[in-house]
Amino acid sequence: MTSALDAEELRSRLVAPNGPYAALDVVETTASTNADLAASGAADRTVLIALEQSAGQGRRGRSWSSPAGGLYLSVLFRPAGVPAERLPWLNLIAGLALVRVAQSTGVEATLKWPNDLLLGSGPGKGAGILSEITADGAVVVGMGLNVAKLPSGVQPAPGGLAPTSLEDLGAAELDRGELAFRLLVELAGLEGVWRKNGGDAVESGVLEEYEEHSSTVGQNVRVELPGGVELLGVAQRIEADGTLVVRGADGVEHGVSAGDVVHLRQA
């Protein structure tokens, strides 16, 4: 069972002067935590958590199923001193925070580039990440983590990934307040080191950790690129700028900065 979130307790533990965040709010329901924060003009490191979303968004304008019992939150960052070309790393850093939290509950967790948390040996999709740049230059990072058992009828993710949740996989200690606390602590720690290093993924260690948890590197993949173009090949590595390098059948390496990745079964 998952409990309700206590906003006052979370604020006392996470908001300055006791914690790394500027503000934190919990709402019963909203259309999209990302959309709310993006329009707010909020301060750096502002958090919004919803118990349920009615219009959660995924990448490329897709909807994201957000049933009650999950953990849906967005964090607004204004990382001064980080060049704009390094900001996409916030999306991957959020993935690392999710991996750490999922593993802390005893569930196997890996990352499918660029925005999916995979759970279990199946594996299934347990979380999605969506990062967006606001009109005033901030970055809003949204995460939706499936905590409680999923209701019937939740549709598979693009590429056919079956949805799953921490409870579906037998996770222990599923207090949503504690999970939110752990997730935000991990995110703040990772983002803080990355920011201190000017967004350098190598110097901050986030590139090495991401590759350790990547289920994409080494896989045969199909990358669905903008414009209906497909790239078939083997994922080689993640570059320092966060792009995925795929070696095509012709032996040529292609850098992919955006696209849907489908893991293909080995022949």
C-alpha cells in the first residue's frame, strides 16, 4: 500500500534552510506538473508534486498515463553557469535518480535512453521523464514513477514496452512520501555536482554512472527519428553531450540527439 504525501513534512526536510530546494508544493490533482511549473516563473529548484495527473505528457506530445497511486513530480532548474548545450543532461540525471530510488526498494532497474526507467528482468516501463525549456530559459524536469499496482487497461509504451510498477514487482517500503524524499535528495545531489562542474558530464561523474545503468548501450536498436526516418544498428556509447552513438549496418557511427529507441531482440 502507498500512503498520501505530507507536504509540510516534505517541506521541513527538503526546503531551505534544511534542504536544497527553494519551494515545494503538493496538489491533489492537476493536468500536468510540467505545464504548471513552466508557466509559473518559479525560483531555481522549485518542486511540484501531484497525487494524480489528468493530462500527463510524454515525449513528442504523447500522453502519459498517470493513475492514482503513482508519484508525479516536476522540478524547475535554473542552472547558472551551465552552457545551454549541456542542459539536456538534466533529463539523464533524472533517470539516474530514479534508478537509485528503484534499486533502494529491491527492484532491478536500468535506463533506456533517453527517458525511460525499465524495471524487472522483463523488463517493463516503470517511469518516464520529460524535460522542457521554458520561455524564460529555465528547465522543467518531470518524472512519473509507477508505485502502486497498475490498473488494467494501461497501454504499452512506444516500442511495445509493457507497463509495470514497483509494487507489481514486489518492492518493499512503498511509502510515497519517503520515495518522494529519496528521489528529490538523489536528484539534488546529482544535479548539484553536475552544476558545480559547469554541466560537464565527465568531470561530474554522471556520464560514467549513466553508462553503468544503461540497458541501451550494446543493444541492437531501431531509432525512430524525426521526419519518419529510421536508423537500425547497435548502440555503442553515450557521448559527453548526452547523445547516443549508433553504428549502422554500413559500419558508420551516427550521433542521435533525439528520437525514440526500440530495443530489438538479439537474432
